[in-house]
Amino acid sequence: MGCGGGRAASARQLQEGRRCLGRAAGRGILPAGPRHAPVGLCGRPRPGGARRHAGAVRRGVALSLRGLVEVELFDALAERMLLLAARGAQLSPEDISAAAAACGAMGHAHPRLFRVLAGEALRQAGAMRPRHICSLAWASAELGHVDEALFSHICGVLEAGPDTFHAEALALLLWSLAVAQRLSPRTAAAVRDAVSRPRIPSTAALSQLYAAELGLLADHGPSAGPGLLEDAGVSAEARRAWLRGHCQAEDAPPGRRDAFAEIADVLRREGLSCQQQLLTEDGQVPVRLACFPSSEDKVAVEVYYSALCTSTEPRRPLGKMLLRRRLLEARGWRVAAINSEEWHGTVRAAGSPSGLHRLRAALLEARLGLSPAADGQPAISR
């Protein structure tokens, strides 16, 4: 199917999803009104309506997983799932998994929904299969919804039987625990044998395992014990996958790829030494842009754009970026986060090249904690 056919199919699926949701709203299952309106019902629901129409939730969630549902419509889906749960309708493990995965795929932080999903997952712990646990753990860690009881349960499941998880699931779970700062030396020791076997087929799984190992060492230091990847060959391959995949994941969308070069130019004009595309001293963590205000100080400049942040307010970096920040800080780097939209907004706000330069310099000073000297020259030189 060509591009045109794909777009037509996507449009038809989106319309179908909207019709499905509209019918559900008309029968009193879906909260009515705009996104920020109080939750209300359109009439009195008929007995068994929640059970009969639970399939519409799954349909809408499946559409959102494919990027075919806008945030506002997904908010309505989330409210509907909360309503179903409040009425006593049991969310199946498939519902829990699909809703969590949809939130994670859309970068949609929804604390109330995740509290319900975590509670339902614990209540139905015996019915939750590895793929359900993985979806919920990944989305919870990526969006910052870390339920202590849920993650303690996940650690217990891993420690009791790591062999019940296939390679990719095990790697994703360990990555999720590391991002949530819940990967303990005890859990790592319990899964080390399962991880060390030559059964990791994908590059993504190797990258996740390496990131989990770095997170474990950053959080626990020497008390972490041996690394997750004891085989030197597997460890080297995982490191290459982590570095390669991490850089690819950070490639900015069109129109944003020049941000690092522009920021570097402003830094140099301010008299600061900077370097693009390097690794930390131990060769473990890539740095897209480094600034060296002094011989003792090193700053990693991070540019966050929409795909690296949650889609909801307040916008928050996704878990993978927060893990990266922790890894840099554990190696003695300061991290200066610059919002891509705010940075490029200075282009529209500036009336002249000199005004643009002043605005950008002020933005960098606010982010890097720099202040000009009394004579107008930068207080920190090369």
C-alpha cells in the first residue's frame, strides 16, 4: 500500500474510533464535555452497559497505540476507563497492558489512570502474564508513575523466576526498574544468570540491558556487585548498541537539528569552550554538546523537544532522558536542559541579529547559571 493508501486507511480508522467513542458517550459510558470539564454522564446507563461497552475502550486504546487518536480523545478514553473501574467493572490484564502501553506510546502522563492500573494489576497479580507486566512497568517508568507496591511486586516476580520472561521482556523490565531507580543489587543478582546466557537476540534488548547496568552502578556504586553482563563479548556488543541506539533516539526532528550548532555558536561568542559529539571520560555516556566553563567544571547541554517529553502539562522529560541525566551527574557532569521550542521561539521574538544574540545569551545564562561580568564580558572565560 502506498503512502496515500496508508493515510486513507488511517483516516478511516480514526473516524471509526471516534464513532465508537461517540456511541459510548451517548449511552452514558464516556464522560461528556471538553477536556477540562468536570466528569459527567450523558443519561442513566443501562444495567450491564459498562461490561458490554468495555470493548470500545480496547478499540480506542489500540488506535492510540498506532498514533491515530489525539491527546484530547485519549483523555476521554482514560476517563472512561476510570469510570468503568469505579463502577466495579473489572479491567482485564489485556486492558491494563493496552492502556499503559498506549499512554507510554503517546508520552501521555495520566496519574489517576496509572494509580488505577497499578491497583488492578496487583489485585489480579496471578492473572498478569509477562507481557502485561512489561507493558505496565515500561510505561510507568517512562512517564514517571512509579507505584512502590507495584514495583516491589515486579522485583519479587523477577527474583522468584526470571526464566519465565523471554529475553526482550527481561531486558525491558530491567531497564524499567533502572529508570525508576528500583533496580536493587538483590534483583540484579537473581537475574544475572538468566541475562548472561547467549539468548539476547535483539540490539534493542542489548541496549536496554547495558542501560540497566549503568543505572544500577550509578545508584549503588561498589555495592552493586558484578555487572549484569559478565560476558566480555556480550558486554562490548551491548555497549555499542547502547551508544548507537541512544544517539539515534536523540536525533531531532526536521527544523530542530541545528539547535546544538546554534547553542555552540552562542557559547563560543560568550567566550566559553565547548565541544560537540564526545563521550564521558569512561566512554560510557554520549554527550551531544559539552561546555567547559572552567578546568574543573563540565556541563552537558541537553536539548529537549516534544518527542522527549510527556505530552501533558507540566511537560516532563521521559524516563530515558532522566536516566541519561543521572548517568551524567554520576560522572561529575552538570546538565543544562534547554527546551527546543523555547529556544527556537527566540528567533521569532528577536527583531535583529543582535537582539537575537542577546536573547539567546540570556537564555543560556539562565540555563547554565552564568552571569556576565561588570564590564559586560562573560564572567567565565576559556
